[in-house]
Amino acid sequence: MEFKHKSVLLDETIEYLNIKPDGIYVDGTLGGAGHAYQVCSRLNEQGRFIGIDQDEAAIEAGKKRLEPFGDKVTIVRSNYVNMKQVLYDLGIEKVDGIVLDLGVSSYQLDNAERGFTYREDVPLDMRMDQRQSRTAKNIVNEYTEMELFHMIRDYGEDKFAKNIAKHIVAARQEAPIETTGQLIEIIKGAIPAKVRAKGGHPAKKTFQAIRIELNQELEVLNNSLDDMIDLLREGGRICIITFHSLEDRIVKTIYRRNENPCTCPPSFPVCTCGKKPKGHVVTRKPIVPTKEEIEENKRSKSSKLRVFERCE
């Protein structure tokens, strides 16, 4: 299956990146290389681009799409949490811009065998990096009822989380839950029929919660954002596109903390902690897709772009 992914907020991201033709830019979630292609096409011979992704299919697609740009492109299979090390290995200390387009790609959703889909009956997988051994099947069959409840409530923001967790545990006592189809039927049974009739797909929120948990998406973001801000040289920008309120909250909080890191009590007349701002938030409110973009690409609906600029 061909790697297809329509980049969300593409024009806005490229504009806010403020690309210098001779700069160094990193995309930590290369995906279908939509953002990457636009960055590379604005670089001169001195410019450099590094693409990082943990998905093998994305790496192959990225290499193919960025082939015209030759030696200025380096693609590395890794998780963006390792960005500092990846750049260190390439002899790069500072960069001019970083892009993260979080969440799951259209390719991963549409390629049924990857097990992200709730539209077909396939083995429960959902790994973004297929080198890892744990899959969605492990979570569904091994987590306690309380762990499942917390995960679905917090990451799926589903008000029926308690009932869904209860139904999963009851069903797996009969036999292990192996496929997306089996899980969907269990979830349907846990949600009242009148709610199912008017909402979106009943399994959407639970599948999202399992995917976030399995791939440690929030931990990875939380643990790497300060590092990425430190990697920017003066005037460099980081553009992050989120699709989930928890991701957006993490980005907003860490941006603000880097803009105003002072930990002194508000009553202090002067700062004594000595913590200096690392830059400023460029987007006071997140940039959201236009009506036209949402009509063209329904998956862009929940996306938000936030931008931070480094200063010394």
C-alpha cells in the first residue's frame, strides 16, 4: 500500500517556520514528508534537512519523496524523543527550526493490517514502531479493569469509560480479545443504543486511548519538548501540530514555562531564582484549520498549531 498522508495546516506551518535558505531544519514526525517537501524546496545548497520517524513505511516513503533534494536530506529511523542524540550523532548542535505533526497518519489509519482502524476486523496491533513487541492486544487483555478505565477516561475522554472497561474484562474471561472487530462489538455493548445512534463511531475514543497508551505518545511529548527548545538557535522556531486536547495542553504549558520560567513567589519584588526566559510564544491562540481545509480533509478538524521562538 502506498504511503499517503495529507499534511494538515501545511501553509501555516511553513509560514510560521520562517525558513532561512541556508538553515538546518528537523521534522520529528516525517510521515508522508508533506511538510518536509515544502521545507526542503525552500533550502539552498547550504541548507540541511533531517527527517525522523519510527515507522518503517514512513521512512521508505520519505526517502522516495525527498530524493530530488539529494545530499541536503538525512533520514533517520527513530522516535523524536531521541532527537538530541540523533543530531549529536550527525554532528549538529543547533537547528533553525523543528516541526512535529503529532497523532496517527492517514496511511496508518487506512492500512487495515496496522490495526489502528475501527472500520475493519483485523488483529489488534496499533504499534507506530513495529520493532516493539507489545501491541494493543497486550493492553486489552492484560490491563486491570481500573487501568483500562483510567486509560479510556483520560486518553479517550469517553464518559462511558467505566462501563467499557467492565465489558472488556468480562469478555476476555470467556476468551482472549484478538481483533479490532471483537473489541468494537464489546464497546458497542457498553454504550447505550441512543448514544451510539447520534454520536461518531462508538469505538473511536477507546481506540485513540489504546493507541496513545501503547505508543507512550504523551510521555514522549512531555519528555522531549524542553530538549527541542534547547536545540534551537536564536530566532529558531518550533511548530507543533496536535490533534488531542491533552497533547495541546502539554505544548501550551511547556511553551509558557520556557517563556516565563521564574519560580519566585508572586510577592517577591525582584526575581531571585535566576531562571531566564528561553524565548517567547509566537501564537497566543492556537492556529486552527480553515473551513476549506476541514471540508477537504475531515481529519484536520481537531488540529491545532502552536509556535515558540527561541531567544538568547
